[in-house]
Amino acid sequence: MKILVLNCGSSSVKYKLIESDTKEVLAEGGVEKIGLPDSFLKFKRPDGSKETIVVEMPDHTEAVKNVLKVLTDPKEGVIKSFDEIGAVGHRVVHGMEKFNKSVLITPEVIEKVKECYAVAPLHNPANITGIEAVTALMPDVPQVGVFDTAFHQTMPAKAFMYALPYEDYEKFGVRRYGFHGTSHRYVARRACEFLGLNYEDQKIITCHIGNGASITAVKDGVSVDTSMGLTPTEGLMMGTRVGDVDPGALIYLMQCENLDADGLSNLVNKRGGVAGVSEISSDMRDIEDAIAAGNERAKLAMDMYEYRILKYIGAYTAVLGGVDVIVFTAGVGENGVDMRASILKQLAFMGVTLDEEANNSRGKEVVISGKDSKVKVVVIPTDEELMIAQDTAAIVGGK
């Protein structure tokens, strides 16, 4: 079955057309700057070459329409008509406690997703806009929602509750939800397949390390704790997000800088992290270049970044009662050779050893721990789109 996977942001749409049976990616690309006069669609051809088309797309319906136009284009397309698309799978960021698995999109599901707008004001409305765009263009094609938060709904209360008044949980749903769930679920399973291990009998720590970053403790096939919280701001130091910070410090800064709620949100989501500390960039490649040039602030940012990762791995090793497998994934996790080496060397007390030669690899599935390591450490490139396609095919096929 051909599944169109859509990831709709506030001003963008990323897509992949995947043959779910063979896992083959038939087409991929994305639309950017929706609503602006210089909006454009870019896509990759089967031969690897890329094309960019500048076209005005005032809204997501027009964006999805242009994606479908490219997919069915006589010259550039890979399908002859919309009828070849068996279903559409959507990444939906926040499902609160309403969704613990992927679901077929219905009017009732849409209303429940809208009820989550308050905790994901930038993401969920865009996700719904994408669903509505597909409904308008292909009303008879089934759609499935795959939630970032669903995988973490197995966390016990002691892990997901905050030490706030309990009524805040009852009235407003304030608790830890976690994100990147589709990625953590994929790489945890794939790591076990790659290593020839039984997924449901392992203690795994998955490290999704990118511009947004989170770490998850997976025990016997389920998530038992994760670093992100009610929102994606908590946990690790990220590209521009602050991660863990004393709430008292935020109150103090609100008073010092006369910040309102929007100002505070901007501070913790866009002005902090690697970019805020280094005052150079949120891109780790730029940070590495600055470190090589002797920039001390860049070195501090990198040290802080690695330290948070190390600390969460240590904490989750305790939570799991030991660890069998550590997985690195996402942009930095898959490509950060020096970062991985630095962290693994500091895990020597756990019996972790590093295979320097194997670790000198980017974007490939590889075991980077030494043969004598007591913990298997692997790099597994994430594939959230494949996970979404497979969930979609399973739900649509069995509806």
C-alpha cells in the first residue's frame, strides 16, 4: 500500500510517499514559507537530484495540493493519480492522555486533538490544518494520526507526575507527556533487530539528539520515563530550548526583564540552549568549528550539552536497574562522532568501551561499543516516517 506521510508545521509541510510493504521511499520533499510570497516546494528525484519550485501557497490546502501535483506530474511524478494513495498518515504532536496509540482520523478524533491546542499551540493546529487539507482534496482517502506523545503513555505516575498541587493535574492535565515518541519507538525496536536481541526483554536508553533532543528509558518494550515534559522545553539542553532550569530563576528573570507569558516562552524556547550560551549558533557544526578556532563560549556550550546527556543516561540507568543497550539517533546523535566518543568514555565506570574506528561513522547503523563492552552502544538513524506509514497501513488494513 502506498502511504503518504505528512508532517505539517505552522508554515511548512514535509512529506514522504512510502510503499509500506517494501518500506521503499517512492518520493520525498517539503513545502516551506507557507503564507509568504516566496513560498516554495522542494523534492528529491529517484536519482538523488533535487528540484525547487517557487510557487505562491497562501495556506496548507494549497501546499498539499502542490505536493499532490508533483507526485502525479507526468514528468516528475511517481504515481498517475491520487487513487494510488491508499491512505495518509499524519504526525500529530500532542495527544495528552486522550491517545495512547495511533488512530484512524474521525470527526471525534479531530475534536479531541483540538482540545490539546492549549499545550501545543504551535504544532497541533498545524497538524489539524494538514488533516483538513487532505480531507478537502481527497475526501475518500482514510487518514491516520500518529502521536508523538503516545509511546510515553506507559510511564508510571511516579514518573509522569509533577510535584505541583494535584488539582493542576486533574483540572488542566499538567504532567509529563514526553515527545519524539515515534522516533524512540522506532530506534528501540530497530536496535534490537540489528543486534539480534528480544525487544521485549531489554533495558534500553534511546538518545534522540538533534536541535530538539530527548532521552527515553525503555524497559521490556515500553517507555518508563522520558526527559521532555508537558512541553518539549524540559530536559536536555537543545539548540534554542533551555531544558531543565530552576523555575525560581524564570520568575526572577520575569521580574528583572518585565517579561509576560509570551516573553517567557520566547526566552525558554528560542533564546536559550546552545545558541543562547554560545551566542554563535544553534547548529552543532558551527559550534564545533568555533571550538576548533579556540572559542571558549562555544566550548562551554558543548560541555554543557554533553553533560546533560551524560547525566540523563546515568539517571535512566538507575531507573532501569542497569542498561543493556544505548542508542544514539537524530541529527547530532547520528553524526556527532566526537560527542558520542566523549560521552562513552565517561561511561567507562559502567563497563562501556568505545570502538574508535566504528564510531568514525555518520548516518549509518553501526555498533560503536567495543567487543568487550558490558553495554551495547549503537547508532540507528531514525525513520519516523516509516513508523507512521506502517502504523497507518496496519490501521487502515484492519479497520
